[in-house]
Amino acid sequence: MKKLFHSMVICSILIPLTQTFGVAGFGVQGGQSLLTANASTNFSEGATLNTSEFSNPFSGGAYLYIDAIPFIDLEADFTLSLKEYTFDFTNALGISGPYDFGWADFSVYLTARKEIIGLGIPLLAKAKVFYGGGYNMHTVTPMMDLDLMKSALTGDLAADPTNLSENDLVDFLKDSQAKYSGFHIQSGLQFKILVLDTFLFYRHTFSKDVVPGQDHFGGLNLRIGYGF
């Protein structure tokens, strides 16, 4: 009889918490993408352009979610990833650079996720493992390449590159931002103590041309926020 009573007490603690985790939440998000853009040297029309490698950029942003829909949770997050690289350009008339530039990706992720398992202590702490997937959108400041340099030189790779200042090239790359979209999958852990809400999860993004030479990349993310 005592064992039965103990079992009933444990079930009364765990079962309700696996069914209700909260209604909504929001907060800040940070992470690190797991990717590498390799160094490269390209030749065309008597001109040479060199770019350095960059890898594993950090990101920061914000998130919000709704946990009031049966069987599924909806979330959106907004992040900015940045990483510095260098490039230089050479033709018969001169050398431009090396310059320090930044690759940047402003991204929006829309995700539907589902709980795998959940448990907790009433009124104090709750946790659940989840998985999900969805749609993503990116606005990317690209790495410099010969096509972009040709455009900056008004269509002539043989033109004098010293006529372009570093600020001119920075402005040109900002104006050359490109938009891409794709899909993603993710899985991780949500942990909540009272109203303090945290997530730790891995996400894999499938979107061509966001990262030069790659059509997919991974990322680790940590969120801290308020859940109610």
C-alpha cells in the first residue's frame, strides 16, 4: 500500500508538468555557427583576387514563442551573425588592399517544435527535450569576389583599382546585399525555473549561398528569457 501511495505521488508531480510547460516566452539568444568559408585565389582577365578564410561566426539576437497550441509550439527568432575576413585585388594598374571586411547574415527563423519528453517539480522547475523544423530567411552582405569587384570597377577588371577607396568598397558591398531562404531542423533542451526560461539547442540550416561554397551549416544556440 505504501509503494502504491508513493507511485501515485510521483505521478501527480510529473504527469501534469509534461502536459503544461507555459503559454509563451521571449528573451535574448546567442550562438555560434559551425561553418568555414575557405581562403581562395581567383584569376580572370589579368586580375587576381585573394580572400582569407573565416569560420564559426558568433551571433546574437532575440526570440519569442507561443506554447498555447495543443501538440505543437511556434517560435520565431532574429539573429545577426558577423565575421571578419581580408581581401586584396591586383591587376596590371595597381593593387587594392589588403582590406579588412565583414561577412554578415541577418536571419529570421520560423519554427514549429514538439516536445519529446518532459518532467519537473511543481511550481519550481520544469524541463523538456524537443525537436522541430521550419523556414528561414537571410539577408547577407556577401564576401568580395571577382564578379563583385568587376561591378565596383564599372564592368572592367583592367581599370585602376586605386581609384576605389576602402569606404567605397564597404558601401558597395552593403548595397550588394542578397536575400536567400531555406529550411532547418533543430533539437534541444528547454529548462525553466519559475519564470526564468533557458534553451540549449542545435540547429542545422539548409540554404544555398548564405555561406560561400556551402549549401548547409550547423549552429549551437543558447537562449535566456522570460516564460509565463
